[in-house]
Amino acid sequence: MPDGVRLSARIWLPEDAGDDPVPAILEYIPYRKNDATAVRDSTMHPWFAGHGYAAVRVDIRGSGDSEGVLEDEYLERELLDGEEIIRWLAAQPWCTGKVGMIGISWGGFNGLMLAGRNVPGLEAVITACSTDDRYADDVHSMGGCMLLDNVSWASTMFGFNSLPPDPDVVGDSWRDMWKGRLEGSGLWLDKWMRHQHRDDYWKHGSVCEDIGKLSCPVMAVSGWADGYSNTVFRLLETLPGPRLGLVGPWSHTYPHLGRPGPAIGFLQEALRFWDKWLKGIETGIMNEPMLRAWMQDPAEPSPAYDLRSGHWVGENSWPSPRIGKHTWVLDQARLVPENRAGNIDPGTFTVQSPLSVGMFGGKWCSYSATPDLPFDQRFEDGGALVFDSDPLCEDMQILGAPVAELTLSADRPVAMVAVRLSAISENGGVTRITYGLLNLTHRNSHEHPEPLEPGTPYTVRIAMNEAGQTFRAGQRLRLAVSSSYWPLAWPAPEDARLTLHAASSSLTLPVRPPEPNMDAAIVFQPAESALPAAQETVRPPRMRWNVNHDFGSLENVVEVIEDNGVVRFEDTGLCMGYGQSEWYRFTANDYGTVTAETATDWLLERDSWRVRTQTHTLVTVTSEEFRIRAELDAWEDKTRVFSRSWDTRVRRDCL
């Protein structure tokens, strides 16, 4: 880099690239190319190289084997480094000068952000499971509510940032580089929790702030079980240049590895996109529907699916003029189609949900590593207002974002509302289709929230997550409304009671008429990849997701154990072990007892070299503030070489 810091890359080249230059495809992320993502990288990048591209995987500054210190997400220094990498790639003798970027999550963010900076040489982007808006639709917050994935993700990066580079790659400097990371990376959760509103911190890196600058071709990819599916629809609506959208049934993963299945030949689709925009080969991909989405069939509620049945559907533009808005009004525990609502007398209803509503809601972003999808919503609905439709007379498809418009008053100045759309099967199972959250102090603005006037009704609009779902004849719809949704989001400072004025409240669904000819034409090849790098399981993984109610102590706990075991990479001889545990607690519906606790444990070992790091984070609350206590410990062999603790307080501001 221009400041002398060296970044570490792995590059796969076609054998004849020196004589016949090729475009380059860059993945730029902080997840350690030589171990943590080594197997995944080995399935994708050699495949691209085998199909005529230079595939390049770079560790971000301060991660993996790159020098420097990683102090936060998407800092300006990181983006400047990205620009320099693209310039370097374009100038290589084996490169034609054209570069594409591909990435999932952090890598998908970087592709969008660098495309928005109009870096010479960057010609096209494939962004998977990412966002254009870091405040409104990222791991940190939703509808102005602070997400608990904010804590979970901070803990994950706390662990990643504690790890040293590989001595076999960087040599004797590894220990000094490690010390710099341990001392300099910091407690990211503290930074994130201090930005509770949509300020300049979140606007940085949010390409929606100036979407017109992002003119290069973009393929946006996600899955219904992922936390980032909404981004695909916004990018299709707002990007000024060529664009495609792909949404499958998957969680937070590339579609050729997609779970829940079915996985698809995503690398073949990516190749068609790269050939079109990096080589000028007409592949026909831009003649296909702008949006290709998996229309999910009804399914019984389950926290883990191997396969979500359904079929592919397509739309030539988004928003699609074919999709109609069907409105349902709220009656006495009933959803009634607006065109049949002549003689209803809705009235008002109150709800003061127990904190247990949400304990069966799964994670904001599913990784399908643990059973982290929502369970049967009957466990939740007893603490919510529910409005059910009559059995449907015919099948109905929705594609897009359902919207709840509610008139609410609260008895506290700070309150939240959660809304859930579910399908009730004929045997009574309740499957959550989508949901939305709103911090009611953010009803007018995420930048300038306003406390509620207790008792004053406000009409609010809550757009739920985008969904593609078939409802079968005989099923019923359910709209559930609650005043908490723990542990997806931090609850309000006090136990607030909401009053719902049903006469001015409604649910609007994006109903899609089938298009059999277009839908039947959408066919993907089976998933392909290069052979994964060989690894040996030293200790098998152990995954667990428990919901515990102690009827003696009245303590309630959601426990998530993700122990990935220990593996040995055969090409490097390196052993890696990783585990993360999470506990979300409260006692007896006491809002002052709500806590989030996480711990990580990492191991790296080869021959006589052995390092281990452990982190622990505990967040507690009062009605006025959050308290964050954290520890980081690092060992070289059996000697503890670093230890640091944090104890910090963050004032709540309309949260």
C-alpha cells in the first residue's frame, strides 16, 4: 500500500495468463484466507481460474496475514486500500485491465462501496448478502431497534481480531503483528452502541446515500433465510445501471453452497455475468428476468430446513407493475379483506407482551449452522395481539414487502412494536413468513427520534422483510402484534403497554399473479465447484440452540452454542479450532434483568507453535444506560501473553 503496509493475497491464475491476459475477480474480506475461509475459497476461486479468470483473495489490513490493525468495519483506510488493490490488479501483465468484485457479507459491502467510488478498472460487481444502508438494514439495527445480532457479530469479530498471522507466511514478524492487533483493534461493540441513530457514522459506506454514483453492472444475491434479502429489491429499484437480482431459499451463504436447499449452479451464473461484462461475450444473462426469486411453498414450522420446496419465479422489472396491493383490515381478532369489511366494528385492543415473545423467533440472520430459524409461532402468539383471516378460498402468492399500518398509543415515552405475518396450516401449525420492527420514537425519523406523548395515538407504517411465499387454499393468515421481541432486539427501557386502534389499522400484501410461461423458463444448472481443500476433523463440531425456562428461579435463557470443533488443513498442516457461545437472559419479566453474554475460544496450532485466544462480553441494562464488560486473553503455548478488560457505559437515547 502507499503507506508501506503490505496486504496478503492468494491468486489463482489460468496456466496461460502470462501469454494471454485475463480479467481479474477480487474477493476482499477479513476472514483469514489461509484457514477460516480456506475451504470455501478453494471451491470458488480455482473454479473461476479454470474458466479463464484471475481469481484473487485478499485479507483486509489487520486481518489474516496482512499487516496493520483492523479497528472497525469499512473504514476509509480499508476502502482506499481496496482502490489500490484494484489499480494494482489492473496493471498486472496477466490482467486485461478489467476487474470484477465478488463477495458475501463484508465482501459484498466492499463491492458496492468501491463501485460507488468509480474506481478505474472496476467494471462489474456481484454482491451477496450485503446492504446499501448500514443503519436501516444491517446487523446493527432494524426499524430503529438495536438488534442482538449486533452483540453476536461484535463477539465474532472480537475473536477474529485477536488472532495472529501465520508464521509460515509472514515469518518472525508474526509476534509483533499479533501484539499490534491485541492492543489496537479495540472493543467494536462499544463504538456501535454509541451510534443509536442514523448519523454520519452509519451513512459512511451506505451507498444509498448517493446511489447514482454506482453505475457499473451489479448482480445482487441473497436468500429468504438471510438477514439481507431486502437489499436485492432496493438495488433493483434504485440502481441506475444494468442490474440483476437473485433470491433463493438460502441462509447467509453463497448459493452454490446454499442451505436450506436447493443449491444452484451459482458459479455458472456468475461466469455468465463476468463473461458479459468483463470479456464482452454475449451470454444472454441480461435478457432474462431482472429478478429471479424462489417462491416458497407452505411448510410446517421448523427451526432448521434441509430443503424448502417451491419454484422459481421471474419479474422483468422491479417494482413489478404486475404485483397488486391487497389490503386487509383489522376486526375483533380477525383479518378481513377490505372489500368485505362493510359491517365490522373493530374497536381498540391493548397488548403488554411478556419478554418471552421472541424466544422462538430465531436469529435476525440465519447461518443454518445451528437450528436458528423461527419455530412454531404458537409459542409466541399468546403474548401478542393476533388477527386471523378466514381460510383462503384459493391459492395466493406474495412477492415483496407486506406492510402493516397501525394506529398505536403507548403509556411510556419509549416503546417498540413488532409485527409478524404467519401462515396457519390446517392442522394448526403457525409458520412465520416475515416480520418487521419499529422503535416508535423513530416513527418520523431515524436521525432525529422523538419521545412519545403517553396516550397520544400515532399512525405508523411498518414494512416487513421482503417475502416470496405461496399460501394454499385452506390456510389462514395471521398478523401478530407485540410490544417486545427479545432476543432479536433490545426491549424498551420499561414495560410499555400499547393500545391498538383497529379502525385505522390495516395489513397490505403484495399479491403476485402467476406467470407460468416466464416462471417455467427459469432453470439453473446443478451446483458446481472446484474440489474443496482437504482437511481432517480432529474434534467434531457441536451445535446447540436451547430455550430454557426455570420455573423455580423464573430465569429465562436462550442459549446458542456453536462449537465448530478442530480441523487440520492438509496443505499447510495448520490446526484451527473455534467456538462461540451466546446467552440471552431475563428473570420474571423484569426489564432490568435483560442481559446478553457471549464468549469465543480460538485455537491455532502447528507442530510446536500453539496460540489460543478467548473473549468474553457481558451487556446489562438499566432504564438509563447499557453497561458493557469485556475481557480478552491470549496465550502462546501455556503462557498468557496478553490480557485486557473493558468496563464502559453507554447512555440510552430513545432506545
